[in-house]
Amino acid sequence: MKEKIIDLETKFSFQEDLLQQLNKEMLLQQRQIDALSLQLRRVREQLSELLAEDGVQHAEPAVDEKPPHY
């Protein structure tokens, strides 16, 4: 019985450590996603500004619109 308890405590300890590692990794990934989202937003803003300077109207393509080769 004592061996089973020790075995369960050991497994629990490893699981707890793994959970902490996964949590840290998830936080790191979320920070990377946030940074990439910010960069993408800035690039879109710069592109819009450049297009506006050239007098190009940027319109979102229609969802159901087929490409010209169809």
C-alpha cells in the first residue's frame, strides 16, 4: 500500500511539473502571437498609407467573387 502511495505521489509530482512547463510555454506563445499581431497591424497600416499616397483605393475582395481565370 505504501508503495502505491509513493508511486502516485511521484506521478502527481511529474504531472504537476509538466503542467507548469506547459503553462510557461503557452504564455510564451501567447506573447509571440501578440507581438506578431502588432507587427501585422503595423504593416497593414503602412500598406494602407502607401496605397493612399499613390491614390489607390484598397477594397476587400468579395467572398463569393470568382478569380478572373474562371
